[in-house]
Amino acid sequence: MMDAARLETIISRYDGEPYDLIPILQDIQDSYGFLPKEEVKAVARRLKVPLTQVYSVATFYKMFTLVPKGRHQIRVCLGTTCHLKGGQRLADSLSSRLGVKVGHTTADGQFSLETVGCLGSCAQAPVMMIDDHYFGRVTVDKVPKLLKPFQQAADSTP
Amino acid sequence: MPRFATVDQLRQYRRQLAAGYDPQQLQVLVCAGPGCLPLGSLEVAAAFRTACAEKGLNERVILKTSGCQGLCAKGVRVLIRPQEISYEQVTVEDVPEIVATTLVNGGIVDRLVHQDPLSQAKCIHKWEIPFYQHQHLMVLRHLDLLDPESLDDYLRLGGYLSLEKVLLGMTPEEVIDLVERSGLRGRGGAGFPTGRKWRLCREVPGEVKFIICNGDEGDPGAFMDRAVMEGDPHAVLEGMIVGAYAIGARRGYIYVRHEYPLAVKRLQLAIDQAREAGFLGQDILGSGFDFDLRIARGSGAFVCGEETALMASIEGLIGEPIPRPPYPAQSGLFGQPTVINNVETWANVPEIINRGAEWYASLGTERSKGTKVFSLVGAVNHTGLVEVPMGTTLRQIIFDLGGGIPGGKEFKAVQTGGPSGGCIPKQFLDLPVDYDSLQEVGSIMGSGGMIVMDETSCMVDVARYFIGFLYEESCGKCTPCREGLRQLVHLYEDIIHGRAEEGHLALMEELCAVMRSASICGLGQSAVNPVLTTLKYFREEYEAHIRDKKCPALVCRPLLKYTIDPEACTGCLACVRECPVGAISGRKKEPQEIDQELCVKCGLCYEVCQFDAVRRE
């Protein structure tokens, strides 16, 4: 069931014009972790933007997802420097260790794994982020240790 | 922060700030730039806070986290003023010693000072480090001086002086004239003269005009703009307000990619501070000039760095470019005349206004004036952020500032300009870096990413990487770009799998010619640069892949073979645990073996082996 008040809080931050579509979708993505169907339909109605256009925006930009993401977002940088310094191997290692393909979420819903174009910390390549934390010079053997605190945090939350 | 209704009130406040500032005050600046942050800057800063409190130094020492201090390779960096002592590779464990030795007793912690890799000389002070000696800081000049979240710091360093100057005594035409004479060209890549762009926009009739700061720094390997937005956000704002005055714009946007959350936060804070102080809003400093700014966050689309796609994105649409003309200066955001410049261009403006066109034009080369910031990364000792006058040679940047190639390896190429740029080989190391000479060798200035590669990089793989990146990021609107990139991806797949034939290279060149002439926007037109430059300068590497089915740099996975040396293998099983396909077997404490049928050549075993027992050929 859609939480109308929660959505209203987001929409009320803006003018309610068609050009507010992207910031509103961003806020929904940030708040819900994805773009729920009913909310997206409600935004289309409120901004008087065709649902097809909302859908095209929601699927064009990489930031948006139409399915829920995991509790922790892992982003492996595949920028040029990270590519040269083994970013792909790092992504492979995380993928096999967590048992999840890039772009997907683990079965227990704890981790989403994705690769990104560049995180802008090229001097410390290869770089990855878990949620808002940056990790630099990540060699494959460091992966278990980096994941541990997030796994523990995941276990302790009900 | 008071609201300054007039320039006089602002000047009064500046005097107060100056009077309250003691240049001899001990200051600790912990670098929290893009390079140091992943290494634990915030933890180091917290450790300083605790250690200073324990020693009762809170009154005597000002602790700040600063923007990028430049030499990222040796982070976390800590700068201590007024002595200008520069410590590097500082960890939380080092902090109590720094506090006791340097802050309390005025001594030096020897093991944390910089050692020059060439002369082995120890450099205690920042000015002794060769990396800094060859630079000319303009855009980056505040980065290790201020706390990016403090407007007072910025004002104390002369912030918003250029705004005072233009509002008090310059007409918009005079401002445009000055910027035009300075020779400033857009730092986003194409290098269009900034003053001319402003004039075009000013001369278009219309009440509503916009200015935009393009902070959608999507080029992989580039973080100059991130460092400026995070480290000196008010400089970007100041440049934009001056620009808005010159053009006659009332509203502006800063478009920042969402992958830079700290830049968004800092810019938003700076906008709020500027509004409170009266640098934004109605009747700025009592001049009658109104202007306000807001942030538009990107949503993860590389193509939005292209100006027409960026504007579509601000309008709430998908980021598809449209053909130009009309140029944004004639018909841009919401169909209104719009000036769009990138972060570094805007950050140059205040200093040009303050110090004059002639001073600025005295820096650089005939047709490229001023300085340029580069993110120097890859196979180079001193990775980091550098700012040098235009015309500095690649050799000076890579070897004098960058300290050369690590591990005694051989320089192979430098990649400039991101995915739209090219790979420049050794014979052009003495090329002066400016817009025109980079273009002559098939690359571009781009936004300023500079990625150094040594003999361990495969140039086929590098070009394939960029094509793969652009294939993912192409918006798909025009056929040459969408389908051309798809075909290039297939051709590269053939090459790295050893399936390619002699005719492949000619086919690629033909495809590139079509993409270059027929794509709608810069993404497709310049996507061919990585292909063409590597084909031109590193053709023998392509031929090795095609004829000999070998990757000389041992990078392209399908052409590799991994084996385990039974003499060196200790049977520790580290590789067995890491192998994603279970291809490695053997008894514990005995040599292991790789099943070549199962092996996917990912190289994880090679990376985790502590005994160099995994062989790659």
C-alpha cells in the first residue's frame, strides 16, 4: 500500500512542475531505495507528465531502479585507472564471494553489487565504495576483511 | 554570518576577519580530498581532535580538514602551519607522535616526511617537494588553505573580491571584454573562448537568460572538478555570479553528478552561506543585481556531460543531445539563451577579474592561456592533482612532477582527454600540452585526465575498454554512434579472442570515419579517438593479437594461460579458495594444478599467490 504522506513530503519540496521530475524521482530513490510502481504513477499524475515519459526517465538513468536494492550498496569502480589496476578482478572476486552477479542483489537482500564508470579517486585505484565509505588500493585478498563489518552489521539488525 | 547590504559592510567585515587572524597560529590541515578520503582522512582528523584535547592544545591549535593537497599517492597528507611542514602517509597511529613531537615540541617526525624518489632528499616543508615546485597554482590555490565549509576562510583569502570589483565599477560589457582579452578558453574539453561565448549570449535579445556550471565530470580517470567543487566551492559560485552579471542572467544551475555526494553537500552549503551573506538573491551587495542558483543532481548518465543533453536533463527529460546550431548561447535551457561552462572555467574567473586580463594572458602559450589542472594517475610515482601553465611538456608533467614510472618500468603511453581522447606514445613526450598540439597528435585536452601507462598495459585492451565504456553510455539516439560502437565492441571481442583476421583493422578505420563525420554529438564523434590513436601508434600490438594470437602485455584474458610452478607452490591453498570456478586442485601443502578446461583466466589466483608460483603467459 502506498504511503501517501511520505510521498507528499517529497513532492512538496518542489514546484510541482514537469521539470521537477528528476529531482523528485531522485528523492524517492534515495528514500525508498528504488522507485515503487504506485509512487511513480502518483508522480506522473501530480506533475501532469505522461507515465511513458516517467518510465523513459526512470530507465534511462543508471541511478534509478524499479526493483528494491540490498541493504548495502557495493560499487566497484571501473574507471580507466581502476581498469588498468585490476578493478575487473575485484568485481569478479566480490561477485564470486557474495554469490551474486554484477547488477544484482544477494538472495538475503544484504548486498547489491554494481560497477560504475569512475568514482573520482583514481590515485588510489582500484577503488570501491560500500554505501558512503570509500576504500582505496583494494587488492583481492583484502575483500573478506572489508566486507566483514557490513556483514556483521547486517546480522545484528533484526 | 551577517547579511551584507552594501560593499562597505563587506569591507568592514573583511577588516574584522583580518584583525582576528593570527598568522602564527598553529594549524593542522588534514587532507580530505578525493585521494586521501578513501585512505581514512576523517579517522585521522578525529585522532588529531582527541590527541590535541588530551594535551590541552585545543586553544592553541586550529584543526581543519582541507581540500585536495595534491600529492595523492602519499595520502593521508597532513600540513602543519605556519611552518608548512608536510607529512605524508599519516595513519591514525602516527597522530599522537605528531602531536607530541611537532605541535608540542616543534620537532619533526622524520619517517613521515617526503623523500624524493630521484635524489633521495628528505623534504620537510611543502615548498621543498619537487612535485609542488613545478606547479603554478591558480584554480587550486586555496585548496590547502581553507576549510571548504567556512565562508570566513574564503573571505579572509580574498574571496568575493572580484564580485565587489565588478559590481562597484565595471559594466557587464567591460567584464566580458576583460575575460575575452584574458584568452580564457573553456576547460571542459572543446576549448571554446569563454569571453566570446558570454558575448554571444549577452547579445541575444531576451529577458530570461541562464547560466550553468557543468559539474558532470564523467570522464573516467578525471577528478579535477570534484576536487574543486569539494575543496573550494565558493570560487565556483563567485565565478558564476560574476558571469551572470556579465551576461544578464538571473538564474543559474550547478549540475553535479550524483556519484559525488560530498561535492553536492559542499556546494549546497556554500549556496546557503552565500544567500545568507547576500552574495546571492535580490539586490546583491546593494547593486540592484539579482541572481540565484540551485543544484541539479545528475542521475548517472555519462552523456549528460554533453551540454545539450545536460540541459535536457535539467528540464526533466532523458539526456539525449540535440544537433547544434542553435548553440546554447542562442537557445539553451528552456529555450532561453544560456551560457554553460565547466567547473574549472568558472573557478578561473575570479582571479582573472582580480588580477587582470594581461596578467592571465602572460601565462601559457600563444593560443592557450593560463593554467590547466590535470589529474595525473596510473603508472606514475606521484599520482595526484597538478596545475601547470599551458605549454608545459608531457615529460615535465610525468617525470619532473610525477616522479617518473614506478618499479623501474618503461613508459609506454599517456592517455589524455578521457574516452574522447587518445593515447600518446613516447615520441611525443616533449609535446607542449595545450589545446592545439594535443589535437595535432590525435588526442584532445578534454577535461584534464592524464593516465600514464607502462609496459604492463595493453593498448588494444585500453582502446577496447573505452569503446566498451562508450557503448554502455551512448544514449542510442543516432545510428552511427549506437551501431558503430556496437560493431567496434564485436570487432574488439574478435581481436582479444584470437578470432580476428587481417581485414579487421581496415574495417575499424572505415567505421571510425563514419562515426566521426555522422554522429550527432561529441560522444560519438570523438569515440573513435582511442581507436585511431592506438591503431596509429601501436599497430604492432594489434597485429600481435591478430597474427600471433598473443597479447604482448599479458592483459587480454582469452589469450593468456595460467599454470602453477610446482617448484614454487607451497600448497597454501590461497588460490584454491579464491578460484571462482573450482579449477585448481591438489593436496594441502603439495603443489596445486590448474585445470585448463575449467579455467576462466580471471587471474585471481595470480593476484593472491604470495609465492609467485602462478605463471602467466
